Amino acid sequence: MAKNVPADIGMPLDDIDTPALLIDLDAFERNVEKMADFTREAGIRLRCHAKTHKSADIAKYQISRGAVGVCCQKVSEAEALVDGGVADILVSNEVIGDNKVHRLAALARRARVLVCVDDPENISDLNRAAGSQGVVLEVLVEIDVGAGRCGVSPGQAAVPLAKKLTRAPNLKFTGIQAYQGGAQHIHDYTERRKAIDRAIERAGDTVARITAAGLSCDTVTGAGTGSYRFEAGSGLYNELQCGSYIFMDAHYGRIDMDRGTGNAEFENSLFVYTSVMSNARPGIAVCDAGLKAHSVDSGMPVIVDRPGLEYTGASDEHGQISDPGDALRLGDKLFLVPGHCDPTVNLYDWFAGVRNGVVEVLWPVSARGMCV
């Protein structure tokens, strides 16, 4: 079976097969260091979200720069990362079904594993599975702080779940999951801040009620790239789950990250590298990066450093580019900032890490397609 590797280490940029997923290593490393510096100075833990990169190599790099571990969303993602040497993982999601629950418990024999719950029956299932594997699973009660996805209502509804966890002999109540995912891409700074302030208030009320019930709530975890400074400054959250900061994407580029100052804190380091495959029609070029090469759920990609060119539409294997000056020639290479980094990464087997125009590393997307 073909390995589908787009490049070799030491290969010049121009020789990379397209479409390919490239990382600008200098920008990537600066992004990692900026977040590591911030969390260290704030005295708060960083648990990077690996759904952004799905890579054991990148996860280990983040941990080597100070992260305590990573988050992922699926048991299969967690398995792939543990297989790759990651030793501390929060499945920041509910895990339902006997097979997945037992796989999760088995994974806790090889790594520190945490998981979220919002249902008492799920607690019973996790306890039985952990007991069968001879492990203790750490568990967070997830509360809905505004995203409208998983999680019980904040406040008193979390207390019975926390109490049940403390009575389960094979589980450990660790704290609460309070992530406001819906606020990360609110474009207006003030409105995004208001949404996170409401999330912080709801999380604080929940912690107060759990504490009043005589329980210890050691971890309050959440936050993302679009809001992390708010949670970090709350005096309540002690762990951040930022993911996209390492890569950024076109959608984050449209967000007012800091009161109109733009999104200069983190750099675009992830690109889809594509080639012009046709320019048969005046004013239009076609590249080889279509829907199977990047996700457009958050909008079209942005072409880098080529004024006047615009990526306007995609079909399965083709991307249409408006080229009113007919500047593009067959075989020309372009860098695209994907509209949404997370699902774009899941389309590839490899990252090609580039520095000074040369491929320096090849990292497999360890958990590509891991959705079970």
C-alpha cells in the first residue's frame, strides 16, 4: 500500500508533491512558546487540545515545552496518542457504549486518563469498566456553560454527579469541564468577552455548590484559543484547553482577538500547498486542492502573498481561483491558509515541516480518521 508521503526530508519546497499539508516550523515554534510563556507567567496549567493536530509528535513537543498533557475527543484518538508516547490525556467528551468504555479503561493501564460525564448511568458504566481493568479513572463533571452541547446545567445539577463519583470505588472525582466552545469564534471582542464572563459565572456557581456539599473541586478546565485570556484571568480556571493557537486558520483571522488590534498574537503556521493544474479559461485558474484537501465549513481558504488572487470555490478535487490578471501559470505553487484547521488536518496522513525552504521533518497525523 502506498505511504502517501508528499516529500522527503531535505527536499526543497518546490519539489513537494501537492496537495500537501505544510507547517512553517519557525512560526509554529513561536506560537508554542508564546502560549507556554503565557501559561507559565499566569500560573495556570496548559492542556493542549490535540484535536487540532491529531499528532503524537506535536503533542510530545508541546509537553516538552511545558504542557501538562493534551485533550482529545475520541477514545480512538486517545489510543493513537498513547501508542505514540503521550502519557497524560483528557478525553474532553462523554464516552458511551460498552466497547468504548472498556477500551478507555484499558488505556488507563498505560497512561493517565481522564474523561467527562454528564449522566449518572454513564458513571456506573465507567466504574464497572475501570474495576474490570484494575484501574482508577479520573472523571470530570461536564457542565454546559453556554455552548449548548454536552453537559448538565451549571449549578446544583452537577452536585449529585460529583457525589456519585466520590462513592464509586474505581473512579476519582477530579473537577469540572467548563468549555464554552460556541464563544471561540464570536467575531466581536466585547460580545465574546460577555459570553465568557457568563461561562465563568456559571462555572463559579457550580464550584461553590460542589464545595458547599463538602467535596473538593481540584480542576476547573476549559478555554480555547479565542478566549483563553479571559478564563486565565478569572481566578477560577486552573487549566486551559487551547488547540488552534499552534496553527491558526482563516476563520480565526477574521476575529477581533483584542479590541480591534487584530489577530497578531499567533501566526499562521499551517498551509495547504497546492499547484495550478489548469488555466485554460481567461481570468480563472484551477488548483489541485479541492474539498478533499481542506475543509470549507468555516469559509474558503485564503491565498498567501498573492494580491489579486482569490480562492472562490471548490469541488472534490479542484479549487477555483479568480485570477483577473491571468498571472498564474501551469504548475505554479500556492500557499493556502485553510478556513478551519482541525478538520483540514484530518484529511492528511502527513505534515511536512518546512524551514528555510527545505523539508526538515515529516510527522504522521497519528490519529487521522480516529472518530470512534
